Amino acid sequence: MTVYENVTSSKNRTLFAAEPSVFLGRLSGGMAKFMLFLLATGVSAALHAGPVPVLAPSKPEDFTDLRSKAPLPYPEQNALLLNEKRAFYTKLVPVDTGKRYRLSGEFRLAPDSDELSIVFAVLPHTADGVRIYGPNICFVPGSESVLVSDAPKGGTVFKVKEVAKWDRATAASIGRVAFDTDPSGKQGDLPNFNLSPFLSSVADDGTVTLKKPLEKSYPAGTPVRLHLDRKFFGIFTGFEKLGDRWKTLSVTVSPGTRLRPLNAPALYDWWPGTAKAAILLYPFVPGEMPKGSGILFRNIKLEECD
């Protein structure tokens, strides 16, 4: 039952506490048609509502880098200007990983700029606001093992029970050991922030040598797993080259999360452990940003689509 209540009268309260058909039946023909029109258009608007913006930064202060610098205003184009090779971030907002989101924005080169690309991305974070990086979730399937020696803080050598599925060349290039892993093999510990420095080598007997000392101690018996330090810029549009005309870039983040073996973090769904997200803008160019060059951007938004 739908309640239509007029608090000024108990009689009206009884009259209005009825199904819409009863209520409309007591109105004149013209008024009833008008009320039906309002109800119909209201329902139609609800059913056809577009994406809901959850983040729409538009002012310089809506973006910051690690040194608290911000983009510059560029009123000639009603836009903002990136003229330094820095990573700029927005504030964090909560996200529902069971829903679909779309990141979009418009970009172009500033007048007289050299060729530049832009990295435009959604950055997954935990509920505590900790950023999730590729190596926190990028694991090698079947590499679960256990420490058979202590791995002391400040040390660079320890021993692992089983390394048969640890590719030695890859491990020595971009490998890192994740500690305190899920011993069931279901990766329930992801994202794992207990990562070693880069590996230097892995011997046949399970001896692991690191390039830098451990910052924390782990006792013998600690479950471990091999992770790879894949460099992913969050969930992003790619390295998009820009021209002298406005170009709309977008990426859709699919609902749900999935495990990330090897190089899978590039897939376009939420990363395990995600509860919040920010937007990243990063002018990309080999070496330093050419003097006088820059990227203009506007209409940046992260929208909930479901």
C-alpha cells in the first residue's frame, strides 16, 4: 500500500493511505490524468536514469601529486593543464565492486606541445586507503611453499621448502616473495602487502637470495608464495597518444573481482581487496617533459553504471 499523507487532518490521512488507484478514483478526470502523467514520468525517469557520478574533479585543487602540486588552470579551453611529468591523483571515494563503473575524460595537447601520451586510470585501494599495486596481487600459480629457515630482519638469505614451480630467470628479474600467505592455496590473503625486496637468485635447494635486506622478520614455518612485480598503472586506458584536438578516453571497470596470476592485473575488473578508488593522471614521455609542452584535460568523471 502506498501512503499519501496529509498531516493536517486525520480524515485526509485515512483517505490518502490507500492504493494509487483508490486515491486517483477520488479525483476529477483531468486531475487524475495529470497525476497519472506525473507518476508515469517519474517511473520512466527512474528506469532510464543515466550513470551516477561518484567522482567528478574539475578544479586544480581536486588533483595533487606527492609534493602537493596541482595542475594549472587553462581558461582559454575551460580546462586544466599538466605541464610536468608528475603523477596527479584525486581524493579517494568508496566503490562497490559488485557494480560496473566507467572512467572518462577529454584530453588534447596544449598548443605548440611536443608529442605526449597520457596514462588515465582508476587506482584500487583498500578500505583503509592503502593503494594496491600489481605485485600485491600478481602471484605465480602453484608456487605456494613454506620457510624452512628463519628470514630475519636485515637478512638477505633464507630457505624455502619447495621451489619447483618458481621460474628462476623470472624470479631473479621481477620476483618477490610474499609472506604470511593463505596456506590453503586459495589466495585468500590477497592483496598481500608482506613482500620481500626483489630476488637476486633462487637455488635448486630452495635458498633464496635478495637484492636488499628484509625490513621485517619471518620465522621458519611461515607460508610463502612467489609474486611478480608487474608494473601496472591501475585499471587504465593504455598509453594514449594525444593530438591537437580533444579526444575522449574511457575505460569500464567490470563488476566482481578475480585472482591475478602472472600478468592478469591488466584485466578490466576490480582487483581483490578493493574498497576505495582514486583517479590517476600521468603525462607519459620517455625522459623529461619537453619544455613548453603539456596536456589539457576536462570533464573527468568516474561514474557508477549499474
